[in-house]
Amino acid sequence: MLAGLQPSTDRQIAALKPADKVYEMSVGDSRGLGVRVFPTGLKQFEFRYVATNGARRRLCLGAYPDLSLAKARSKAAALRISVVDGGDPVAEMTAARERARTGETLDELAEAYWQAATVGLHGGRRRPKRDVTLNNERQTWRNHIQPRLGSRPFTEIRRADVKIFMRTLVTETGMAAASVASIGSLLHAVLGFAVLEERIEANPALGLARPLALTPRERMFDDAALRTLWDAASEASVPRAPGEKTAGVHARLESVMGLAIQLLMLTLTRRTEVAGALKTEFDRAAKIWTIPSERAKARHQHVVPLGADALEILDVAWALDPGSPYLFPSAKSPGQHLDPHAITRAFARTCTRRKLAVGSPHDVRRSGATTLTGRYGVSRFVVGLVLGHTPNEGAAVTSVYDRHTYVPEKRAALELWANHLVRPGNAVVPTTEASTGGVNTHVGEAKARALALCQKGELHEAVLSICMDLSRHPDTASPHLAILGKVGLERAAAGSRAQVEDWISGFR
């Protein structure tokens, strides 16, 4: 075709030849319509226009001959009318794609957030969220956020809306500060995802998710408060007669809630672990509760020994709803387990009714850990295993310990705690060979056992053996032991018996 000629027929469009580079030609008798010809021979219709904000736009209409010239003219004509009326077809198509990706309402945005969270794409360099976490967030959303804000277009939510929502949570629900903050944090995270996806410019919940001064993390229950909480849960856990009124007597604690609080206090487990406990996780014959890695916060399997008191609670809870897969089924949501946030609220109500400073389920864990280490001399390592903690950075040695191996140590610690909680005055510090012997004797015996394992070629076992032995003695349970153990494991992994033996011999 001749330079400058505007093709105006199908024959002329078909006659356009490819060149070394992409070139464009305007289509005659159709303002804004053009055709691009690629070196591959592809011919593509485009509509070009200037938006009301002055931006130059181009919109691909389709490839020739799949899209005929007549249909391209018709599309271009409709688009010209839209532009004249103030429309911006490119921006509208982009917005439509964004709506398809994140939805339009806050509920739809939340669902997109959870979908992204399953693969760790919900914001920043984050790990994928566990199913148990996602389920808990969904339940929190359904109970608290969805009724008030879920149907609102999230692009229209303003800071004033978030302020009103958070204020309502505080003034109308009577929730504990930690529960309010948890709900606010979830709302903040979901709206932050909208910022990440460039659907909104700023997070309207920024700085508003934690409206209350939260109880310090150093909060602990003293013995009297622990006893009060235990008694309240014990009273509430007794099965009720049909129609029996309990609101004024048990601080609105139903039997299932009383039992859940008792098990939480006895085992020093987390509220989410107790609330979502499945009956299949319990081996009553072995007196073991195995919390799978997908439900444990620390992402590793947590084995919890069960004493006589815990087993008794288990039997009563089992009988409340024999057909439910959950140990503590929800009374409000059939087929669901107890809401973890409900446990927090129950603690807050009980503290208020019994004239205690408001505390949380996590405060029980802190109180138990402090009591076991400070009053009964249980090593921090064993207490960490009881709590299901993972090691801090640099303390990777504990992450490879076989938790099943240390069930006896954990059981002994939890029995001490149960006696302290349920039968004050009966908790007796166990006398062990490690605690009565001299430190030099203890270290020497630990080294001998580890070196004997080295001679058998069991290098990893040797490292773990001396780490466990030393952690049991108050004079050798150094906070740096895990870091030293990591060095030993690295030598064991290298397969050097001589280096491992040298490492063991270095302990004094």
C-alpha cells in the first residue's frame, strides 16, 4: 500500500504487508480507529482517544480477520460515544479487572485476602497462613465485622466508619481489650490488602485497630486469682438441668465453656488449641493429647500429657455431645467448635464478676510458666516444651528434639502445676539425682553418656543427650546452651566423630 493511504475496506486491510517493525495506519471514515501490523503478520484493530483528564489511551479491539472491519467500526463508534459522554473505556476495563480480583464489598475483599493468605501473598514477605488461623479469622469476621461492615463497598469506607465500628465494639459488647484489638487487627489487615492491591490509596483503619490500652503482656494471675478462676470454671462445668438459669450464677458460662477453661488452665495450652480440639487428637489410654502441626501456633506437633484431673474433664466434655467431632462444640453454630474469642470474653466476664483485674487466657500460660520455673525449679527448657514453644533465633537445637521422648518430663511438670492449681499445698518439688548431685558430677556423667553414644556412631543422639542432661540441672541450664547445641548438631551433620567428641569434651 502507498504511504499515507488510509485503508477503508476489508480488501485493503487484508493487503497490508508486514514490515521489519510494527507500524500503524488509521482506518478511513472511522475517527479513532486504527490498525497495527506486526512483523509476524498479525493485524490488530485499536481504538485511540484522549480521556477527559488529557491522558492518551489506546484500546485493543481484536485481531483481523477474526474481527471484521465492519464490527471494528461498530465497536469504535460505541466507544466514541462513551468518550464524548465523559467515559474512559480503558480505566473502566482496568477497574473491572480489579473488581474481579478483589471484589467490591468488604466481604469480597476479605475473601480475596484469605485466598492470597493461603500462599503468603497477603502483604509483605509473609508465610502462608495455616488453615486453623484462616478458619479463626473467618469466624471472627462472621461474628463481628460482617454484620456491620461486610456489605459495604470497601472503597467507600472512611476513617469515621472504622472509628464508629471500634467504638461500638467497646461500648456495646463489653469485650476484653485484647478481643477488641484482635478484631481491629483483622479489619486493618484486610483493608491493608486493598492498599497492597492498589484499590485504595490509604488504610482507613490505620492507627484505629487498638483503641484501648491493653493489659501489659507481663500480666500474671497470683495464686488467689488462679484459684478464683478455677473455682468459677469448675462450678460452671457441672452439666445443667434443662431450662436451668445460670447467667447470674456462673457469669454466663455454659458447661462447655467451664470445661474448656479448666482444660486450658491444667494443660497451659493456647485458647485456639483448646477451642478447636478434635476428639481424635486424644489417646485416653496413653493419657496423651497430640495437637497436630496444622493447629499448633508454633507449626510443630505438640504432645500434651494428661493427668487425672484433665482426664476427668475429658470424660465429662465427651459426654456433652457424643456425636460431635469436637471436644468443645459451639452451642451457637452447629457443626463448629467453640469460638476462641469467646474464651477470652469468658475470662474477662469472670474477672469482672469476681472483682479481679481483667486478664486473658494467655496470662494463665505466663503464670504457669513462671510458677514452674521460679517456685518448683523446673528447667526453662522443659517449661518451653510444656508450652509448645519453638526456639528463638539461634536456638535451633531444640527444634530437632523428639517431643515424644520428653513426655515424662512434661508430665511431671504438668502434675506439679495441677497440684498447685487444684490442690494448693500438695505440690512438692521432686527430688532428682540431677538436683542433689554436684555440678561437676552431673557434667561428668552427662559427658560420659554422650561420648558412649559417639562410640556407637550415634552423633546426633550424643549432642541431644548432653544438651538435655545439662538443661536439667539449674547450674548448667545456660540460656546459651541451645546455641552451643546448634554447633554440635552442625558437627554431627558433617559426620565428624572427632569434632563431636571434641565439642562434648569442651563442657566444664
